[in-house]
Amino acid sequence: MKVGKNIAVLGLDGLSWKHFYKLIEMGSLPYFRQIMSKGVVSDLYAFPPLTPPSWTSIMTGVNIGKHGIYDFLYINGGKQTIVNALLLEHPRIHEMLSFINKKSIVINPIPSYPLFKLRNSIQVSTEFFTPKAIVQPDNYNNILKYFHSQETIRKSFQGFIEDSFNKLQNYITITESFLSKFDPDLFWINLRIPDNYLHRAPLDILTEKKYSEEKKLFKLVDELIKILDKNFENLLIVSDHGFQKYDF
């Protein structure tokens, strides 16, 4: 494709620079390593460094005071409730593009639920606290067969790696399907890796120790990077925060 100024964005939740470079050095991202010299790197200021406000800032381009998402939870009628898209006080990038008749495909927008009906926008939400897998417009419901069950809550690091690998294979399938049929100005996909398993991983995964399971998973991420790079003029890889081991 690579026409005009179209752009793809790959969001990797909870990936620090240190861990990212470790993955590169252990051979998990061979294609990305080849194209690194063609790009630039930059740090984003994230406050607070939490998933909902940080990703919302990234997807809107404004700070928490303007977009209205401050935490994982908000008080609703005296009860704590998970934040949702109805609380947004600023449009996200795919919503802004819809205003000017540009086309977008967004997988896992944040906040993840509900999805709004937008002109020229296909949205899929399967993770990041959405109560069920959903798609908008609903005539694309056939892709939900890849995400028919909700994530199984497992306690093990290995279990989350396996879940992530299976889901990533499905994301690659639907990405290739969409790109074979559509020519969007923006393609954005957010993945809950490595955040979902780093919360349960051995601490030494944050050091120099290498895990074959993680290497296998990020080789699949590398395959997705290659697909996006081959189809879009511009490619951004972004994260909301990172993990670090601290000694007190």
C-alpha cells in the first residue's frame, strides 16, 4: 500500500526502553532491528504513569486535565466503577479523523468501551477492561469469532504468555484481513503485552536474564511490525509506561 501519508501505530502496554532493547539484543525483533536506523526515538511524559490516563493522553494528544481520564476507577453514585469512553472530554485521533472524513481502523482503543458509531472508522475492542469483545460497525461481527471467550484469569507467568501468543496470532490474522480490503489513513492497534505478564513474572525477567517464551512471543510481534511497515508510509511504536526493578 504505502500511499501518501498514511500511518500505523503499534501500542505495546508496559514496555520500558530497557526491556525493549533487551528483547532486541536477545533476537526477538529481527525485522525491527533492521529498520531501527531509519527512525527516531523519543520519550513521552506520562503522568500519572497508569494505563488508562497514559493511553488516553497518547490517543488524544492532550493531558489528563483535558481528556478527563485520571485513573482506572471513578466514583459513580458513591461506588467505584472502571473508567469508560463515556467519560472522555476530548476526541481521540480516530474520532478526530472521522470529523474530517478520513478513514481509520482501530483495534483496542482506550478507553475500550463502549465503541461509538463513527463515519469511515472500523473499531474492534477485545481487551483493556472491555466487558466483551465488540466491533463497530456491527456488520463486521464475523471477526469476533477469533475472540469468542474472555481472557482466562491465570496466576502463572507462563499462562499469560500463552494467552498473549494465541491472541497475537488472531490479531495478525484480522490485521491482514483488514489491510487486504481497506486502505485506511490510520491503522492503530494496542496490545496488552508485556504488561499483562510482567505483573506476574519473576523479577529477574527485568534484568539480563532471557526467557525463551518471551522471545517466541516477541518474534510474533516482529511479524506484526513487518506487516505494518510494509503497508504504511509511517510506523510508530509507542508505550504508555515501563517496568523497572528497584532496590531499596
